[in-house]
Amino acid sequence: MIVEHALLHVTPARADEFESAFARARTIIASMPGFLSVTLSRGIERPSVYLLLVEWESLEDHTEGFRRSEEYQEWKQLLHHFYDPFPVVEHYAPVGSLPLQPTE
């Protein structure tokens, strides 16, 4: 599993419009092979900055499967015009889990 991470700087006056468009776009990404989950969070200190986290089964499911699909073109059309500047997308792989502390 990998996690896609992007900070989305949305034009402040368009935040509500962006959130509505993202609700529609969520169904697009959720239909893709290898998709596991998506979370969109709005910044507390900077309300025009959103954190996008998408879990994929593999890096290729995102970079080759989704990004090269017709569905991605629809995703782009719905969302990419809201960003200023355009986000940097990074990918992360889990490094293991911490052991649970025993309860007494």
C-alpha cells in the first residue's frame, strides 16, 4: 500500500465550489483499480489549504492506472482550475507499525 499526499492551495473565494466539485470527483477516483481510500481535510490555520490523502494498492495504480486513464481527464476538468499554485504530489510507503503498549 502507498499513500499519495498533496497540499491543495485553493483560491480562497472558491473553497465552497471546490468542495462541491471534490464530492463529485471522489466517485471518479473511488472507481479506479487499486484505489483503497481518500481523505480530504481542510486546514485550520490556513482554511484555503486542503490536505489530500489517497491510499493505493501500488504506486503504479496511481501513476499509470489513474493518471493515464480517461477518468483522470474528468478529475482534472473538475478540480485542477481551483489550485494556485498547482500542488506537488508525493507518495509514501509504510515503514512498519509501532507495537501496542500493554495495558495494566
